[in-house]
Amino acid sequence: MEKLESILNEYSRLYTCAVSDAIDELGLEAGFLDPLIRPMWAGARILGLAGTMKMVLSDEPLDRNIIARLTKFMRKSPKFPIMCVDMSDQMIAAGLGQSTSRLLLGLGFKGGLVDGPIRDISQVLALKFPIFARGIIASSIRGRMNIDLDSVMKPIHCGGRIVSPGDLIFGDINGVVIVKQNDIEAVLKKAKEIIATDKWWFEQLEKGRDPSEIEKEKELP
């Protein structure tokens, strides 16, 4: 766990563009999500490992024990979890809101990623619970959608990618990037190299050097 915490601390010093570029340079499947998934309040950032669930269309009332049953699954999430919600391509109800955000905070979640809308934005903002989503809506899932408990902590679709439990989720003002679990350390190393090269380039430009000469020494990332 100490190693994981150290890795996440290093990622926290990066930004998503460098991580996305690192994934590309390593020849891995692209990790950036649909650009319509945005931070729901200014300055929000998410960084952690994916916990997952899916909501499906349903006019059935919510199970009276749904929270207790869902919480049981949530406790199986990886350390430093981000709740990732597949809304089945629907924009008719909120995937997260104030009650679920409070619940997730209590369970140690570091934020949320919703491939759909959320609600209760004022209360979520007051909680400082970082969520990335497609937008904001007033409606609840009651009578519209229900949680597919068989999907909890299983691979889901989110932002055009498949997200599996334990994948690294990183979101900032530029958007969200997914790093597959087995690639987390390799991507971190490459992203740090890219940022170091960026910094070197800026330093050379500030010295007034000709960009074409700089490029001969080191290509622009």
C-alpha cells in the first residue's frame, strides 16, 4: 500500500496531457475519455483506482435494501477508489448526487466519474467531492433507472473506454485519462520524462535559442 500511495503522489504532480502522451508513446491503447466529460466544479481533480458500477433503464422502484447491498460491494473497491458509473448512454437521471457523494466519502472514495449527468451540484460542491460527468440534471434515478448489482466491480463502459476495477483514473481541467492497471508504473515513468523534456525546451526558448537548433538536441514532446 505504501508503494501505491507513493505512485499516486507522483501522479498528483503531473497533468493529464502528459499522461495521455505517455500512453501514446508507449504504444498502448489510448486512455483519454470523451471530452464532454468535464469537472463539475472549477479546480476539481480526481486521482485514484477505479471502482465500478452500471445503471440500467428500469421503471421498477428502488430496492429498499439497495444502499446496504451496494455498500457491501463498494467495500471491495481497491485502495484510493474513484467511483466510476456507466449510465448506459442515458442522460435522463443523475448517476451521483449529494446522498451518494456523502456515502462515498464515508467509504473513503476520492471522487466520482459518471458517464452521464449528476445532480445536487451545490451540495456536492459544499462537500468538495470531486466529480467528472457529462452534465447536471435535476431528476433522480427513481422510476427511471436502477443499479445493476451484477455490474459492481466489473468492467464497464465509460467515456468511450472500458474501465476495469483497479485501473488508474486521473482527471484535471484537461479531461480524464484512464491508465490500465498493468501499465501504471510504465506510464508514470514515461510521463515524467515527457514533462522533463517540456521543461528543458521552455528553458532553452527562454535563453533565446533557435527552435530548429534545440530540436537537433531533443525533439519536442
